[in-house]
Amino acid sequence: GPGRSVTWTGLGLAQVPNGAGLRFVINNIPFAMDFDITIRYEPQSLEDWLASVAVQPVGILSSSRCQNKGLAQEPHVLPLPATKRIAVLQTPVCLEPGTEYSVDVYFSQPSASDPMAELFILIDSLGLIPRISSVENLCSEKDLDEYQKYHCIEIASEVGPHVLPEVCARLIVSMSARIHNGAVACKCNPQGSLNASCSKLGGQCQCKANVVGRCCDTCSAGSYGFGFHGCYACECHPQGSLSTLCDQVTGQCSCRWKVGGQHCSQCLAGYFGFPHCRPCTCNGYAELCDPVTGECRNCRGFTAGSHCERCMDGYYGNPLNGEHCSPCMCPGAPTSNRYFAHSCYQDSQSAQLVCNCLKGYSGM
């Protein structure tokens, strides 16, 4: 909502139950070097979690740099404290270009007392932070000491806008240029960006409304319809929808039972009283009613009333008891030229029809 800081980096968060895992695929390594694996997450309780991280290459490693190091056969264990939102694996992994890697991460809460309890954690993303010390001849020992002194890795891994110390910015820019063999083009999406320029540090483009991503090429969580206008807000009704997210193309929100509309802000046809939608009560003589008041529309079978509970003038019967409305024959039917009554009723004792005659007329 408004005023709440953004804590995710992509389309949203993956809800992972206790004991389950996620597989991440990495296939865009530009330079053979050591990386620190980071996990961004959102705890849903005050308990700490553990992540078991296993990295496996798909195929044969071609770089002598990573061949000599190899990957650990046993998974790495990474604590996920409940008081944090990002965790950095202290054991680096060597990754190289031209190779695809699968990273399997399993999540568990060791302090869970009830094995049947429905515990889960929200996972935002898995990130890779290059180890500056593994890039040969990049910086002096003094620069490296300052890089560690100012906690450049920790600051750079945070979500949201932040200001890096000058030494951090300088070394990160140098490392990026070295890894990518020069400066990298901005690649700002022409539909989602305000212009073609991007930040010198990180390459973040200036995005239009509700657009995210370094290149401004994706709708933010809770928006849809990526285009030159940016993205439209989903505006899913908080009481009528199951989620704040909507279909990325149509904008259709996911509605609760008996609720409809693009924003899940109204009852389905045949129901009324949003957000506590309940069936229209029309005694079987109508399907639709006013979505707010519940007054029945288009009563059939010559019935009338807000719930089709009585017969129209000129007809008799009791719809509440299942009696159909029949025409008052006084002496002709209400639709004829020989109908001379206001209404009629059936005598409860004799079951005989009694007409309420117009002035000047008499008889049963």
C-alpha cells in the first residue's frame, strides 16, 4: 500500500512450505570468477529458517579456473534469520560463461514443534555478487581493504534506493567493466522507460508508472498491461479478491466465491450484498436482483413484490406456498375487455373465487 517500502525485486514472492524447495537456473555468467550467493526472503513468523543450497553445472566445465576449484558435493547451509531480509552465503562458488547451472535451494524451519503445522516462507530472488578479490589485477590491497571496511557487498545487495560510498561505487564500476569487457549498453525498453539513459552504477533505467526491472521491461507486482503508457494498476478490491495481483494481459483479478467483475468489486449475477454476497431470494420466479438491495427483477408467473412473493393485481394465489398465480375471472381474464374488478381472492373456507368488483359491478 501507499507509504510501504518495496521489499521485492520482481513480479512478486514465491510461497515455499517448510521442507520444500526451489530450483533456479543460471545461464548468463559473463566472466569466470567467484560469486557470493544471496537469497532475498520475507519471513512470516519470528522463527529462523535454514536454506540448503546445492549448485550443479549442466555439462562439463571448460574453464581451468573453475575446474581447479570444483563445486562442493555437499549442499551449503545458509541461515535465514527472522530479523533479516537478505542472507549471503559465505562460501563462494566459481561460475563460468557458456555453462548452465542449476541451483537447488531447500527451506526448513528446524525449530518447528508441530510437523503438521502449515509453515511457509516467502522467497523473492536468488542473486549473485561477484567477489572482487577473485578478479586478478583489479585493485590494490588498500582498495580491497576499503571495499571490505565500508561493507560494499552488504550495501549493494540491499533492495531499494541507497547511496554507495565513493570507494564502493568506483570499485564496482571498475569490476563491472572488467567482467563485461567494457561498459555495458543501457538497454532501456522503449515502451517502459522514460528515456534511453540509465544510471552509470548498475544500469538502472528510469521507468514509467508501475514498471520495474533494470531495463524497465516488466509490470510491477499489482499492475498489468505493459505498454507505452507504462502499466495500469490492478486495483483488486481488498474484500472481493484473493490477491492484489491480476492477469498481466487482461487485468482480471482473482475473485472470491460469488464475487465478479474485473476488480472483484461486485457480486455475481444472482447474488447481492457485496462483499458478503448471498443469493437473490425470489421464490423461484426470478434469477436476478438489485446487487445492492436484493430487490428481484423481472418477476415471472404474474408475481410481484421485492421478492416475487405475491401475485400481480388481477391474479390470485400464494407464491410463498408454491401456489401459482392464476387470473381473476371477473368475469373475463385481466387481459380481456370483460374484466371488471380491481382484484380477487380465494375464500379460505369455500375455496370459491371472490372478485373485488369495480364501481357499478357486482357478483362473484
